[in-house]
Amino acid sequence: MSQSKLEIIFGLAAALLVSSFTIGLAESISSGFAGFWGGLPFWIITLSVLALVYYDYWDTCLRKKNGDQPPTS
């Protein structure tokens, strides 16, 4: 397998693992003692961080950069 395909596969696996952990943590905080309104700030932080995680995944693994294109002659 090529390096870029491995980056895509492992990057997606890592992003999904981080997502499942943080969403599970936020859900358990909201359904526990804190309640929905007590857990809302953590939900906002969680969704903001996940947006950054998936943006970094897209920027690193999926976006075509100028240096990645083969030279044209």
C-alpha cells in the first residue's frame, strides 16, 4: 500500500476513536449528575475540538496540495 493510503486509513481510524471517546465522555457527563445544562459547556467544547480534529484530518490526508501534484511538461 502507498504511504498516502495508509495515512488516510489510520487518520480516519484515529479520528473515529477520538470522536467515540469524547462523545461518550460528553454523553456520560450530561446524563449523570451534571444534567443536560451542566454538561452543555462540555458538549460545546467537545464539538469544537472534533471540528478541529476532522479539519486537520482533511488538511493532512485528503486535501491536494500544490507540492503533491505531479509535474506537467
